[in-house]
Amino acid sequence: MIAIKDKYSKVRKRSEDICSTLEKEDYVVQPIVDVSPPKWHLGHTSWFFETFILVCYVEDYSSFNPSYHFVFNSYYESLGARVIRTNRGNLSRPTVDEVYEYRRHVDVAMDKLLSQPVSEELHALIILGLNHEEQHQELLATDIKYILGHNPLFPTYEEILNPIAVDTATNEFITVKDSMHNIGYDGNGFCFDNELGRHKVFLPAFKIAKNLVTNGEYLSFIKDDGYKKHEYWHAEGLDWVKNNNIDAPLYWHWIADQWYSYGTAGIQPLKMDQPVAHVSYYEASAFAAWKGMRLPTEFEWEAMCNQFPWGDRWEWTGSAYLPYPGYVRAAGAIGEYNGKFMVNQMVLRGASIVTPPEHSRPSYRNFFHPHLRWQYTGIRLARTVNTDDL
């Protein structure tokens, strides 16, 4: 097992590697509330280690700049006032160079701390901090794509990818009979608290697709005027489509009678055999209804994920983000990490091509509001079957 000191260095370096091809001007942009400037991510992840570890466990630690506590706090109400989320893009200061100096300051102090044995409690907190930074690494990747993808020059850029080999040539389904399944994390390693509360779930017979929906399949939905046929949409979803003039996944562009998509190589012709990405829950659900199917529940997904390849796209499920039986919110600021978001959000399972290595697992529960689609979100189909027909 990699030593905690080495793991810390590896994770911290990866965050900066993701930003290595950015120009300084790219670090400050915030096009929408859900996208934070790359500079802010780099500062916030450092603030996490400073606030929860260095200030609490190192007696002679000196903060780099006491004002950064206000600048880089995200949503921790118990830790006081902060820059509101919509204003992160207004922060011309601290400069990019100063944020990197802040990271060096925190890293030097953490290196000194990790050069000696640490308690189990502190070790667990550091692991949480590293997983927190890995979450922000994925946000960095997708926020950078959004920032550059909404620049009229459509610049090229680089991503650190974990491509998954997925066979999209088949449309096979896995059939599952009525059965009981254990759901939730079961192991000795790290997991987030929303994965705990392992419990049994009865699943009526269903079928689940082996592969994700492709761009070509989704294009058929568009050509059939799927965005205009109200019978496939939730009421809120149809309002979202109309109010925002949605007619295709994010980053798709209709140019000279041909569909293109934006990615690391800039604007390129749409690749029909790739899994569709950057769709909202509303779009995923509507597409499934158009196919005469539905999205799998998060329990169906977890029960059968060892039977199909996953990790290319975060997969929307039909499950609301709710606590498992026996869930208890931790005391203090750490308790604000997951529990307070368990309302009005939908669960996604799996991982994506920009998820850091080893940062996902079968029990991992991602969650977003149903209209969001700047992450690498995709679609896997399912349908209920009659047990008598099996």
C-alpha cells in the first residue's frame, strides 16, 4: 500500500497537472454558478488541508494568509462567512501565482507533518482530504472543458483521461430474476458516509443494458423530434427544455448540415459510436421513455455492475438521493459533507473518463440536480419484466 506521504504528493501533483496547459487568463473564468474558476479549486483544496488538519494538529503552524479562510471556504456554514459561490469568478486576487504559493506553503507543512507517525484519527482525516481533492480534480477537468467550450475560439486543450474500453456494438440486456441484494459499502478501505448503512433490497425482475447509449442512438431521438414530444418528458424537464432552448446534448453543434461536438481537439465531427455524454437527468429519462424503457435504479445498477463495463460516463439512475437506513450525520463541519445535500437531487453511479484512478467503486454515490449536464454524464437503459415471462 502506498505510504500516506507519497499518496499526498501524488494527489496534489495531479491537480496541478490537470491545469498544466492553461493560460493564466483561463484560471479566473466562471461562466455559470456551477463552474468554479480553476484557481479557486486549487486554493479551496489547499484550504481544506490547512483548516481541518494543519490548524488543528500543528501547534506552530502559521496560516499563509488569514483572509484566505473567507475566500476559499465553499459551503461550510459551521466555519463562518465566505465568498458566495456566484462571486468566485470576481476574485482577480489572490493571483494565480499567489494561489500556487499558497499550495507550496500548505504542502511544505503537510510534508513535515507526514514525516512522522500520525494517529488513526489524523490518518483518516488526511485520507478524507485526499478524496476531497480527487473530487475537485474531476470538477477541475469538467469546469475547464466548460470554460473553454464556451469560448468562441473553441481552443484545444489536454485532459488526463482514464479511457474505458467499451463495446458499443451490441445492444444486449442482462436479465435478472426477482432477487434480494446487499447494497452499500462493505470493506475496510475508505468510503464516504453516504455509502454506509449496508442493507438488503428486494429487486423485482428487470433487464439492464450491457452498454451505454451511443451518440448515434441519441441522434435518432433528436431526429424523431424527441425534444418536442411532451409525452416523454417530466413537466419540469419540458419546462427546462423550453426555457433554455435545449435541442441537443451539451457541446453538440449543428454546423453546415452536420453535427459536431467540442472536446480536447476542439470542434470535431460527432463520433456516432461513442457513449453519449453531457446529458441531464431530464434528457436521459426522456430518451429512455422514447425507447419504451426507463433508467435503472441505483440499487439495480449496484447489484449488477459486475456484469457490465462501467467507468466511461457517470450514469443517471432513477433514484433520488436519500440516506440509507441508519445514516447518521457526523458532528461539526465534516457532517456538512454529504448529508445536507440529500434533497432534490438524483443519484449517478459509476465513474467517468476524468474520474481520478481508484476514486470510484460499485457503492460510490454521485449526485446532481436533474438539469445539470456539465459532467461526463451518460445513459444506461433498463426495463421491468414480467416474472412469468422469464
